[in-house]
Amino acid sequence: MKCDEIFAALELLEKERGISPTFMMDKIIQALTTAYKKDHEGVENVIVDVDEVRKDLRMYVQKEIVEEVENPGSQMSLEEARAKFGRVVDLGGTVNIPVDNVEFGRIAAGNGKQVIIQGLREAERGMVYDEFNSKQHEILTGVVTRIDPRSGSVSLRIGTGAESTEAMLAVSEQIKSEELVEGQHVKVYVVEVRRSTRGPQVLISRTHPGLVKRLFELEVPEIYDGIVEVKSIAREAGSRTKMAVWSGDEAVDPIGACVGPAGQRVGSIVNELRGEKIDIIKYSEDPAQFIAAALAPADVVDVWIADEGKGCRVIVPDDQLSLAIGKEGQNARLAARLTGYKIDIKPQSYRDPEPDPEPEPEEQEA
């Protein structure tokens, strides 16, 4: 049966939206076979033959040749098969019986258009998913489209044209000190992309440590090129971040590269994060040196690493104890997360309490 309209529609979809005709044709074939089976009880195998050159579709019902027919929808007697196809057929074989063009045309007209619409939606969702799945752990710029007054969640439109989607920035993923307004352009970190029946679900964040790392990659060519490496990040969004950097090139100062001339590079990132403080620390493979650096801006007198486990004791000058600990323990908490060590901070005047002397044994009466 000639199906010029279907082939023309598939060509148009490929040209305008980049949707594969093969993908759409598979959907059409699936719908046609399902519709035929629904109208004809007992039919098991339906074949749709596609001739792309002639723009022609033909449907066949495949039947097994048996001695005694039990299911007319999927079986044909040997006698009937030889009457139609000659002696080339035999028991146990199969024959393909053409479906009448009139009946096939009715099925195609009833299902073809709807299948194209459904397949189009599915293909577009798949394309959007592929587009954003390739951008996991990257930064995208979204436009605030709506702010839920009850929950505080923010809807953002990310992407452009047909390959755009709506993403939800949950309250837990927002910087607490930040106020967003409709129409505002906001940089977000793509945490994960999931498939769903309504299209791709893009999970985004403004609080993820990965956002800081990607912002530095955009601002610092040495990080983007791999000359400077970001070893670890500890972040309390909206307040403070500690980032450990390292370079294998002795001629490169990793901290200076991140700070930039007159602090321009780190300054632009601080502005993007609405004033969030950023401590840039030089990474060291020596745990004691790394821990001492992580507690900046406090000075460290000594670091004792525990013989077992990931614990240490840090000695600081008495007048810098509060600086090392930080407001509400933030500095020590971020340093511990940055280094992976449990840090016990003590002032220089601290002395371990001496153990109580063991009591002398009482004299026993003779």
C-alpha cells in the first residue's frame, strides 16, 4: 500500500527536528502490528515490510503449517497452504499471508497519525535527555521562570529551542542568603539527569561543591588545562568554602593562579556566589602539612597524627584557638572535611592531665 504521506512526514521530522526516520518507522510498525492483533483474535505473528525506495508498506500475517488447525489466526493446514503456495511448503514451515490493502489502509489511517505524534514526543524527550545527560556535573545557565510562594522551590528553564527543559531548584539546593527573582539568569550545577514518563528530570544545585570547582575551571585557564589540579573541596554554601589545589609544575603557583592578578579570578567567583568566602589552600601529600594549611587563617604550631585511623591533634597558639576553631566550629569542620581527618584542636598551653596515682594496696591483717 502506498504511504507517501507517512514517508513525507518522517522526512520532514528529520529535516526540522533531527528525529531519525528509522526510530519513527519502528514506532509506526509497532502500532500497526498491535492494532491488527487487537482486531484479529488468535493472530500471533504480524510482519510489516517497508520499501523505502517505493515508499511502500505491506503487512503480512505469518502462519505455521500444521496437519490439524487449532488456532486459525496463527495456523494453516497443509492442504490449504499447498493450494495457495504450491508444493514448496511443508509441515512445520511458515507462510506469510498478505493483508488486504483496504483493511491495512484502514488500520494505518487510524493509527499512523497518532503514532507519529506519540513517537515525536518520545523522540524529543529522548533527544533532550541525551543533551542534558552529556552535561552531568557541568554548569548550565538557567532563567528563573517561577518561584513557588509556598515551598520556595524555583523553576528554571535551561537549554534553548527544542532541546530545552524545565528544572526544579529545590530549597535545599539554594544558597540561603540568595534571593532569586523571575527572569534572572542563574548558573547551576547539573547533579544528575533521570528519565521519567514526562521527560528528562534534571537535578540541579547551587550548593554542590562541584559548582565551585566548575566556576574555577571557567575562570582559571591553568585548572581547565590540567596544570593546576583541584584535589578536594569542602563547602558550606553561602558562607565559606575551602579548596585544596596542587600543581606538578614547580614553576606554577597553584594558589596564585586561582587568586589571579589583584584577586580578579577568585573575586568574580565570590561575586557569582553572592559573597561566599573562599579559602584556597595548597595541597600536600604530607598529612601534617595539609592539615596545618587547611586550618588557615590560623597558625599551627604542631600536628600529631594518630598511629591508627584518620585522627590527629593540632596545637595552635593560645591566642589563635578561637580562630582555628572558627565561628560555631566552621573553620575546624571544613578543614576536617577537606582533609578527611578528625581534628582535635588544642592550645599551646594545654597539657594532658596526668593519670591519678594507683592506690596503695591495704595492708592485710596478720
